[in-house]
Amino acid sequence: MWERQENIENTHRLFKAVEERDVAGVLATYDPEIVIRDAESLPYGGIYHGLEGAKQHIEGAAQTWNPFKPSPAERKLDAVFLDCAEYVIALWRLKGLELSSGRRIDLPAVNVYKLRNGKIVESQMFYRGAEGSTLNVLIGWRLRAGAQEGICDVCSP
């Protein structure tokens, strides 16, 4: 049970570091063998391997989103974390502000993290509208990963 709490706490640290734009803090939550999968439809989308790949992912995300996050209000992710054994699911909000028009975005997103020894070894991001229904993509990814049914109600299809 302690390890599961450690998983939640580490994932919470990740989100805090992202909100604070703390690259070292983000990298500290990852296992050296981290695999990050992000939506192909994004400018920085794709699969990233290891801490060097994680740095590339962070840089690409920052280049894309920093212009739309001029204040702490847009950087706040409002995350809720769900414990699913070796997985943590994060439900959060992708927010931004286009300064030239004043238009705001506020979209739901889901991230699935697999942890080992308290560190994130796999990260998968899902955005509503980026690759179809977020829930359907999440369930499909979970089944492809070979996860056991019944880990928790949220994880089970």
C-alpha cells in the first residue's frame, strides 16, 4: 500500500513541476528508462525514450504551450489522481489563453502513468478531440498494454 501512495505522490510532484515550469523537477519524477507517448496530432507528438527523450518532449510542449499560458491561472492543471495499482490516472484540464484574440481553451485530458519503484516508467497522454474519444482511446491503450481487468473501476473497460 505504501508504494501505491508513493506513486500518487510522485505523480502529484510531476504535475506541480509542470505547472511551475520546473524541468529538473519533471525529470526527477521519471525513471531513466521512461517512455512517453503523446498525441501524434500535436506539434511535439510522438514517442520519446529515456531522459534525453523526455527533455525533447518537455521542450516541444513548452514551445507549443508557453505562449498560451501567460499567467499561473492558465498553467494550473486542476489534476485529480486515481490510484490503479502500478498505474496512476490523472484527470486534468488543458487551459490556455490566446492573447491576440482573448479566446480561452479549457479541455479535459487524461494521462496514464505506469510506475515502478516510485518512478514513472511509462507516460501516455490523451486529449479530447486529438485522437477521438478520450475514454475509448484510454481503454484501448490499457487493453493493448495487457493490464489485468478489475484493478479499479476507472481502469476496467
